[in-house]
Amino acid sequence: MIRYALICGSGHQFDAWFSSSASYDEQCEAEAIRCPECGGADVQKAPMAPAVLRGRRSEPAGDEAPPTADGPLMGPKDSAKGQSYAFLKGLREHLKANADDVGDKFAEEARKMHHGEAEERSIYGEATVDEAKSLYEEGIPALPLPKLPDEHN
């Protein structure tokens, strides 16, 4: 996964995660990336400074969240992180309202649609890591969404 700092045409800055740089390019070209604040599709990568590590660190620096088994923690009140949280929460709500929940049959259903054996539609559900890797290797588009903090409660 790659995290990009993005900025919309109105100047709103936010972060988003992509499976690859090619995935970002495809989504940007299709205007599938939307600003979580204004909904604008005029989105581009914001200038970023590279992170340089100097030796081992035992504690996170600055506002960086400590890593966990599920990745970095985000809170809804963190500034830039809050925008990412709001974006992901909105994306999940949009999927639930506009896509079919296929549960643990996600990989099977995505494969059927890819091979023309089922009607193409928006779906969401669950897949194992091995199933997700297999979909990727077969060229079947799928995007994992991280668990949000309120989903752990």
C-alpha cells in the first residue's frame, strides 16, 4: 500500500491509500478520487518531503502514531489523519448504501464478474489475504479497506 498526500482544486489537503502508483493513476484518470471535504474530483498529489530515518527509534516522532498489527492508528480528531478517517468512513458508508454485500464470497463473486459469469456491479465483502493476493495476480481490481477505530469497539 502507498499513502499519498493529495490536494484538491479548492486547496483542501488529505491523505489516501492506494495499492500501487498505477492504481492511483487509474483512479485519478477516472475521477474516482474525491476530496472528502468538498467532493471535488480535481485532485493531484501534494508535494511531500521524504521521511528519513536516522538509526533505530523506540518511540514515534512528533504526531506519528505507533504501529500496530492493523497499521497506524487514526483518530477522528487528528487534523490530516482526521480527514483520512472521514474519507474512509464516508467511503464505507457509500459502499454500504450503493453496493451489494457479498460477505465472505467476495473473491468468488469478483472472479465471476471479471470473467463475465455474473453481472458487473459494485460489491463489498471480506477476503482472506491469500484470496486478495490471488485476485491481484489475476488482474482483478479489488481494494482492501482498513478497519477504522470505531469498528474495533
